[in-house]
Amino acid sequence: MIQGGDPNTKDPNKKSEYGMGGPSHKLKAEFNPKPHTRGIVSMARSNNPDSAGSQFFIVVKDSNFLDRQYTVFGEVIRGMEVADKIVSAPRGQNDLPNERIEMTVSIIDKPVH
């Protein structure tokens, strides 16, 4: 999986705090039966199910051990090759990519059905 949404990662001097940042509020878990198959987007959290904030992860291969333990709220419908490229990047300490990788959003001008 790849993970994003941590505001601490905007500061390269806070690497020791990566994975721990977020908003001051927490979101209540909303578990559902949607399986964690390739492309699923879920809320990242600590051990407390109700501790999610801004962080999320994208599943790059089926991970049924995550089912009903994390809040699934989306699915990648196109562009999964970007996640594959990120997960394949050389990594070092704490599984962080050796070079900074930023995910950005592009606006789709037509709804996808």
C-alpha cells in the first residue's frame, strides 16, 4: 500500500514525525463489508479505530487482512499505474521513498459512471 495525507510530510525536517500528523479532530470509524482489494482507498489510523484524521492509504494488492478493520471510503478508478510507480520507488528507513514523491489531484471535467 501507499499512504498519504500526513501534513508533517510537507516539512523535510520532520521525518521522525512522518505518519503521525493530522488535524485536531478525529473521525469515527465506519467499517463496512467492502473488501480491501487493489485500488481501495481507506482511512489510516492508529491502534484506536476512532483515531483517523487526514491520512489515507491506497491498496496496491488485495489485502483481506484489512477488511472490516479500516474505513473504506473510495476506490481508484483510473491511474492505478501512479500508485504502482510510487510503491515501486526505492525506499529507505521506515519504508519511506528515497526521493520525495507528491500525489496531486487533477480535476475531471466529465463525471465517470
